[in-house]
Amino acid sequence: QFAHSAELDRWRQIIRQLTLKPSPGPGKSPPVIRLKCRSCGTGMRVPSSVLEGKSQMGVRCPDPKCGKMTYLKKKPSPAEPPEPTKKEMEKNLSYDE
């Protein structure tokens, strides 16, 4: 009787919500990085969640005839502009204001 009860269904839903990762939504797929094998040109898709916390990662070509590794590297963030030199600061000073 308990196996067919509404109470058990409610507990199953609670457990399912706590154990499963939330999906990105109906009709939406998780973000992926698309690339091609450098050797044979076979298309590959790598979930971006796999790259979190890594600066570099190797991806093997899915084509059994190829099997070569392609390496993904994160682009470095743009550097901050250099501090202005004393000469540039003096050039920008305006005593008219």
C-alpha cells in the first residue's frame, strides 16, 4: 500500500530534487565549446563545466582512426594599462582650469 501512496511519491520528488543537478531548462542545452581536431577536422563538443578551474586541458579526437590530442588553453585576461609616467602626467596637467 505504501509503495503506491502519495506520500512515497512526494518523498521521491524531494530526493530527486536534492540529488540531481538542475538542468539548464527545457529546450536549452548546457554551454559547450565547439572545436575541430587539428589533424583530421572531426568536430568535437566539450562542456564548458569540464574546464572550470583548469588553465589547460587535453581533448582526444573521437575518430578511432585519428585519436590525436588537441589542447585547450584559457586566454589570459587582458593586462591592466601601465601606470602613466611622470612625463605623461605633467603633459596632461592643465593650469587653466
